[in-house]
Amino acid sequence: MKYSRILGVGSFVPPKVVTNSDLAKVMDTSDDWVQQRTGIKQRHWVEGSVSTSDLALEACNHAIESAKIKKEEIDLIILATLSPDHEFPGTACFLQAKLGLPGVAALDIRQQCSGFIYGMSIADQFLKTGAAKKVLLVGSEVHSKGLDKTDRGRDVAVLFGDGAGAVVMGGFESPAALGLSDQTARVYSTHLHADGKFAKELWVQAPGMAYSNSRVEMDAIERTEHFPKMNGKVVFMNAVKRMPEAVMEALQANGLQISDVDLFLFHQANLRINEMVAQQLGIPAEKVFNTIDRFGNTTAATIPLGMDCAIQAGKLKPGMLVMSAAFGSGFTWGSALFRY
């Protein structure tokens, strides 16, 4: 039997820092208001023509260097994003060209905040079956260009930042077959879910093909349907229910307990969500690594970005058992249990 494991991790955020006080200059908000409700102090936003694939490229190069492989060893690129460079083709194709890897399969997945977990599950299956040997998985987002930065959109605009995180994953034979211990780095399992009846509780309505005659209608723009809209209460209630469920599903699938996990890397949407999830599950605060105060919600990038920060901070070390869980638009949610 084959397994997959993480070989290298990388991340990148644009240099421009936008604090809550900076946002208070253009909309009716304050540092206290944002911090009390979300835990966010600042976020990074791109400038000029910097795109999602540009951020992804930087994170991928760091991950490839961390994995100590040649980029030519990669035979599949998976890019998770809700902020593509263009409507089509997929942003993974633009990333592939920038990486200089012609001929390598490249695909996008559009699972928003759950994108990295979904991507890890896809990579895991490709590697387990031998269909791929080295997979480059990246979550990358440019939110700042699509936010309503006025009083009308403040509840959403204060939440999001730009950034990218990437991992290189590789396949290998079972630890037993190689004479290795059960503590060998590997993905234990991934668990994915969705409930589309909540799709309109967190979404961007326009542009789109659901309109009668044209994918771009001026009336839709005048109604600000091209900006993200969120029913915050419904999202919060579902997130604090589904994330603990996903965590317990992964633990039960592997015959483990909360106490067996060394580090929890949750999606970074709102610090209050993560605090409530940890409280429900009885997770000690020191075992939860959060980055939302520095980066805000970078959607598909939050988990790999947090993973890289945890490594740099000495909080994530080889041999540690890690649990990741995410919840987001769709609604989609899932979990991944792996040993780093």
C-alpha cells in the first residue's frame, strides 16, 4: 500500500500591510471593533497588477526549495482559489507557465475556505494510486481587489487578506514495507463534506451565467452583486458545528483521541470560531496555532500559510501529529490528519 506525505512547505504574502486603523480611514470601523469580533489586527494586500498566480509562484518556489527537489520532478499542480487571475483558463495554467513546467497537468479547484483540505485529499489519492509521484499543492488568494471598501461592505471587507501557501507532496510505500516506524510522516486520512443549500449564505452573485441574457449586467453591478455577501450568523453557527464534527470524524477513523494530536492547524476565518471549536473539543490553547491576527482570512491559503509560519516559529516539528479542519462557502467543510 502506498501513502502520501508532505515533503516541503512554503508561503508568501505581499509586502503591503493594511491595519484596522488604515481601514477606519475609508469606512466606519475601528481597531477595537474588528479585533473584538474577529481577532484580526492587520492583513496584507497586493498592489498594482500583482495576481493570484504571482503570489502562488512565490509560495511554490519556497515549497520546492524546502522539499529539496528539482521542480521538474513535479507531475501534477493543484491550485485552490476563489480569486482566479481570469475567469478562464484556470489559474493553475498561468502558474504552470510561470514555473516553467510545460506539459505538467494543472488543475484548479474552487472550494473556497476548504480548498486546501480538498486539494490535499485529491493529491493524496493521486499519490496513493501511483498516478502521480510529486504533487505541488497551493492555495492562493487576492481578495483585496474584489472587496467593497465602503461602509456598505465593511463587515466583509475587514476580514480578508491576500497571500499564498504551498506544499510539495510525494508518495511512498507503506512504513512497514520500508522497515520504518509508524511515526513516519504521512497523510493518515482526509474527510470532505458539502451542503449546497447554504450556497447563497456566503457568495459572490455576479458576474455569472445564472442571469437571463448576459453574464455581466449593469443592473447587477449597480446592485453591488459583484461584491461578496455573507450571512455572518449562519456561517458562524454552521462553522462551530461542522468543524468539530470533521475533527472527530478524522480521529475516529484512525482510532485516536484529541490528546494524541500535537498541533491543530485550523482554517483562519475568525478567531472566535476557532476559540469556540477548541473549547467544544477540549483542546488546550497552546496546541492551536493561529495566524488570523497577522493575515486575516486568506481562504484557501490559510492552512498552508499557517503551516509554514508554525514551522518557522518552531511550533511544528518533524514527527508531530497535525489536525487541520476548515469550513467555508458552499457550504463546504473537511478535515485532514497527517504526521509532518
